[in-house]
Amino acid sequence: MKLRRIGTDPATRREVSALCLGAMTFGTTVDEETSFAILDRFVAAGGTFIDTSNNYAWWAEGTQGGESEALLGRWRKSRGIGDEVVIATKLGARPRVPGGGFANPEGLSAKVIRESADRSRETLGVETLGLLYAHIEDANTPLQETVEAFGELVADGTVGLLGASNHWMWRVERARNLAAAAGVPGYDVLQYHHSYLRPRTDIPSRRAKDGNQGVATGEVLSYLREQPGTALVAYSALLGGAYVRDDRPVDADFVHPGTDARLAALREVAKQTGASANQVVLSWMIGHELPMFPLVGASSVAQLEDSLAGVELELSADQRARLDAAQ
């Protein structure tokens, strides 16, 4: 497994696997036996980076979430997993009441941040959360309060790295400036929906709602170029199977006149390499000039195996240029 550095502060940065395994459905739509098998195979292949959230997956069970974290905690305990595996989790979007959804999330107040982080540590069975994200924005809490609360978690050893998911870039930048002014750690990792196909720019993303950006636009990528070391964790990197399954249409956020050219280039390179389109996408992302960690889910060991093969695929300079040039 290829390893990459995540984090900019020498005191907290880590080396983690280039592929991040998403555990969103573990413990709900993916049963415990299958989830454990997927996790075991990921670690056996050298995987050390797993993603979850304290609200996964409330929509499957009509709860407040936490099923994924609970399963990961049981898996860690049964396998003797230590801090060699970084489990990233998120807070802020957990429903306040069972089944409440995103209409009334817990938010990012100092009280919620402390209580949610402690609950996640207990559920996961860890002393320190390797990476903690602010899951969605909270316009009702002063940003200074949120920033300082996250900084306190790092200061007392509760959290290693901090990240923001789905935030508008101006909010990310303001939060980082506030953190720097206060002398506390800021967001080192950004998580957005990103893939090989480019998002539409003529209409707002369907994920751009409730004060959240969602898709990694050109603005996000431009920001990363100007912030060396800041990493992008790209969720839904394989577009839910749309690259390889005829019954899975491409997400509307990525359908525009340039899509066909990108898909044609992808299919050409896949044919040249003998790899699947998914594997080419993962290889392209991992080898990108920006520090990109594709985040992929799996509902079977076979699905994970396909993604692992993508990590090992090496694209030639010409193949990468062909993919990049497609408009």
C-alpha cells in the first residue's frame, strides 16, 4: 500500500495509506460479519486510514447515528487495533433527535464539540481521535467559538488532526485565520465530493444547500495549490459505481458538455492498461500533483479488492497527460 503524509504540523502529521476506506454503511446496510471482513482485508493490504462520522448512518435506522463508530469500536477491540490505524470521524451533523436528519443538526458549539468528541472517543475505544472534521457548517455559532473549541481538543490530546468537510472556502479560510491569530491549530484536511469528472459550474451543486458547499470546485483545488500540505480527502471518488455500471447514471453535478470527452479519455486509458475505469480514476487521483486521498466505500471484499488494485496501478506520463487534457 502506498503511504502519504497528511497534516502540516510536525507534531501531529501522520503517514497514512493513500486510499481511505469509508465505513459509512458498516453496521447498518453492511452487516457486521461483512464489515469486519472488509476491514480485515484493508488492514492486511496495508490500509491505515478509515473514515466515519458520529451520524452514520441515521437514515438507515431512523436513529441519531453512531452505528458505524460502534462497529469500528468493536472491530478495533476484537482485533487489537491500535493507533497505527487512523480513524477519522466527524461531528456537527448528528440529528438532535432520532430520525431528525439534517433539519436540526447538533451544530458546532463548544459544548457540542467537546461532548461529541468525547462520545466518539468512547465509542471508538481510542484515547485520541486521529482526525476530527467539522462535518457541516453552523451559521448559528460564532466561528471563533468553534475554532477555539477544536483547538482545545488538540491541546489536551483529545484530537490529532483537524479537518473541515463541505464548508464554503471563505469559511475555511476565515477559520484558519482565526486559529492562527489565536495560536491554536486549524483545519489541516479538507473533505469534499471529488472525482475525475469535473463538476458543473453553471448551476449550484445540489449539495450546495444549508450553507454547505459539498463538491470540490475549481476554487477548492486552487486553494489547495496555494496551501502546500493541506490535503483533500475526496469522498464518492468513484461516483457510486457510475464509471463501471450502466445502471448507475453519472451524478447530475458532473453532467455537462465536457463529460463525454473525459469519459472517452478514461475508457481509452482503461483499455490501454487493462484496468477498470474505477482503477484508473483511483490511480489518477493518488498520483495527482495535489495531495489527494480518494475515499471509497465497499459492501463486499470483492469491491475492496478492485479498489486496492487501483492503488497499485501506475499510469504512464502520456496516459496521465491524456486524462488531464480531456475537456
